[in-house]
Amino acid sequence: PFLVYGCGTRRVDSRKLAERLQVKPERVLLADADQVFEITGYIVGTVPPLGLKTTMPAFMDPAVQAHEIVYAGGGGIDALLKITPADLLRHSRAEVADLLADEPAAQP
């Protein structure tokens, strides 16, 4: 397992991730809710980016770095973690990699 830190308005592009991991795209799968809980110790929607049950590699899309502050799961249904991208990068030891789907072209 691994983590991808991205912006909530864009999805992870499985083809980009497969290329980065040097695997076939069909090998890239999202964890289901039970797997997320088993791996992280948190339910979907509450998973913080740090302090997880299982240590795993992390990737941060460069789009995250465009923000002064980011918010992530805070470990509970009513909790958020407020953190700078620089602190998230430092504490998570994430690798910066372009892994999010391209934004759709603007409509004329």
C-alpha cells in the first residue's frame, strides 16, 4: 500500500501512478473501506496523512504545494488536520510526483 496526497477537486490518474510505480495500469487499485481501516486504523473519510497504523510510502502531487494551507482527515468524523504543504512533505517524507488527472479544458 501507499498514499497519494492530492487536491480534493481532482482524482488520482491511475495511468500516471502505474507509470511511476512501473506496473501495468490494471495493477493499480483503490483500497476498499475494509482495507483502508485494516491498513490505516481509520475509517474512510477520517484518515489523516500522518500517524497511520501501517508505515507506507507517500506521494504528493505538486498541485498541493500551490496552497498555503491544506486540510486533511483528522482521525475522526468531525476532525480535520490543518497543515502547510511544506510541513506535510517534511513529516511524511513524501515524494513529489505528478499523479493527478489533468484538469478539464475550460469550456468556451
